[in-house]
Amino acid sequence: MSTRVEITLSDPWDLVTACGAGPLAGTVRDRGPRGVLVELDAPIHYDGRAHLFAMCQPRHEGTAVSELLSGSNTPVSIGLIAASSVPSIEDGALRRLKGTGAIGSVKASTLLLG
């Protein structure tokens, strides 16, 4: 079963003002040693692009990736990614994709699929 998460955006201010803080529902599609890749249920339209994926990495040193999937809000750095297919977290492809940086939090979701 796929892990469902909720992402809440807090910064940058212009992104939150334009798109709202969330929560944004999504499904974890890949997990690596530094973070999780989430496919959002609905794209975030911002800066002329439709961002369908979010790479979430712990913001604080010592925070384990597994904590991102706990039931509590964990602070994260977020890379919103404009891509039409699921990128791989391991092959370095994420660095080549256009996206938008953000700050927020992530937690395991109680929202239904949708």
C-alpha cells in the first residue's frame, strides 16, 4: 500500500499567497537516503509551470527520513517539480528538472485518496 502524506507550505510568501498553504495531499512514489518524492493529487500552478511532484527533505540535521512519514508535522525543505512522469530519486534526474523551492512540513496523511 502506498504511503499517503499531507504537505503544508509556509514559505516563500508569494507561493503561499498564490496557491495557499494546503494541506496538499499526495502519495509517496520514491524514498531515498535524503528524502521522499511525493506525487501530488493535484498540480500546483505557479511561476508558469504545473508542479506535480514534491521532493521533501528534512530541514534539521539529525532528523531521519522515516520521521517524514510519521503522524506528526516534520519541517522540510521542498522542491516542487514540474514533470509529466515520475522522476527517479536516485539517478540525479531531480537536479535537472525545473522546479520551485519552498519550506513547509509533511506528515502521514489521514486524508482519503482523491
